[in-house]
Amino acid sequence: MKYIMAFCVIAIHTTPLKGIDNNIIYILYEAAVSIAVPFFFLSTGYLIGRKIQNKKEFDDVLVERQQKKVIRYYVIWTIVYLPLTILGFYKAGDGFVKSFVQFIRNVFFQGENYYSWPLWYLLSAVYGLTILKLLVESQKETKKFNFYSIIIIFFCVFMHFATDYIVNLNTTNNVVVTFSLLVEKTIRKGRIFSGVYYILLGNLIAKSEYHIGRIYLLAIFIASYLIVAFTSFLPIKMIMCITFFLLVISVKATGNGIYFRRTSTIMYYTHMIVFFVLNITVNKEMYGWVGFAFCCIVTNILAYVLNTGKFKNCKLLRTLFGPMAT
């Protein structure tokens, strides 16, 4: 399923439905692709939770190991995208000092620079795993752990909603306008909090003994999906993403999971580089079906070459995309 979600992420950044005048089709599409990143967060929390269930004595080590891995990927891919980042600041016409300050802000608070938009997921995951690690270290009792997890989930959902509300608030009040600009110039969007609450939710799902039939899950998912399409209400969007995730994990996976897992990773990290090369080559921003199809095809060809050829166990590729055998 992560493989399919990688296509959704590419769609988010290349907007294949650009130019489509049918508003209903567009909002249904927007609701569908918005599931992708929450799905990745939920998967991270869920897999850690399952491992903790199996190896209780290694709680702290498991979370810390995953946290360090995500930090490593974030640093590596920030460096990989650095030439594009520098180009972006050059195009903006900002001086060195302003560009450097913005770069530091983006790296620590927003998770993205010029064309490196997918990397915000990694920064948000770092924050989410840090909170999970602190909870695991401090709360060994299951009831207390669950209680504090729920409190933090509610707090982060509120912060996500409040941040987006403040940034988009239309007002002439000088104090509110100043505060809104301050928020926008730092974290920019409330989505940075989503990694925390989705990872904690995924972890709680792994620990819980839920018994909800697939028919009921499917009904809840369809209902919440339609509501999200027409309202974009955050709590309902969470229900949509969670029920979709529960449906996925209720189905036994088949096929070469390792291959598709690393393929999705390669697609996720490289598609914006491919998109940049396309735009530079044709000297035009290729948003739409052509850009989407090109990125999907090229990243899959790249993944096939890297995963099946003599390069698949190359140390550099393991550093960039992870090992083939995990």
C-alpha cells in the first residue's frame, strides 16, 4: 500500500488534474490523495508499536533507533536537495544572510525548501518519534502511556487546527495580523504537528484490541471521505485516514513487500528531482498529467534499476534509500 501512496504523493506535487473544470471530481481527488502522508505516519507508529509489543524490554531502543534513522534520512536528503535549495534562494533574489536564516528556519520548523517539499514529512516524523520516545521512557505503565498519548494527540490536533485558522484569518486587527505573520514566518502550516498525533495514533492502534468489522470500517471510511471532500474538517479527515489504515492492515499482504517498500521510498525521495529536471529541460513548469506520468514512470524505472541490478546492495544506495532486506 505504501507503493500506491507514493503515487498519491507524486500527484500532490505535480497536480495531474490541473485544468480540470469539474469541481466535484477535483475535490474528490484532493480528499483521496490527502490520505497518503497520514498513512505513512500511521504506519510508522503502528510498526513501532507492534515491535514494542513483541520486545517489551527494548522499548526505548526500538523508538530511538527509528528516530535516528529518520533524522539521518532528513539530513542526507536535505544535503541532496541543497543545490536546488541554493538555486531557489538565488531565484528569489535574497541576500546570503536572509537566505541562510530562511534555510535554518525551513530545516528546523517547516521541513522544506525549494523543490524539497516532500521532506517536511521527515521533520514532522522526527518530532513525532521524539515525543513517542519521551513517552516510552517515562511511562512504563500501559494505562498511563495511553492516557498521556491521548492528551498529546488532542493537543497537537488543536495546534494543527489553530495554526491553520490563525494563518488564514482575514482580519484588520494589528495584533492578530502581527501574530498571524509570526506564525506563518516560523512554522507556516499546522501540518508539522500531524506527525506527532498520527504516529501516536498508529502506536495506540498496534497496542489496542479493536474488533470492528470491515463492512463497518468501509462504511465509516466512505462517509468520512465524502464529508472531507466537501468540508475539509480536520477531525473527520483523521477518521477517514484512520479507518482507511485499519482497512489496509485488516487485509493480509502478499507479494514482494521489500521490493515495493524500497521502490516507494525511491519514488518519494526522488520524484521532485525528476520533476525539476523535466521542467528545466522543457523550460516550462509541467504541472498536470504529463508531469505526473513522467515522474511516475522515471522513478519506477530508476527503482527497478537500483533494486534488481548490481547496485541493489550498494552502500550508497542503502544510505539513501535503506537496505533491500529488512
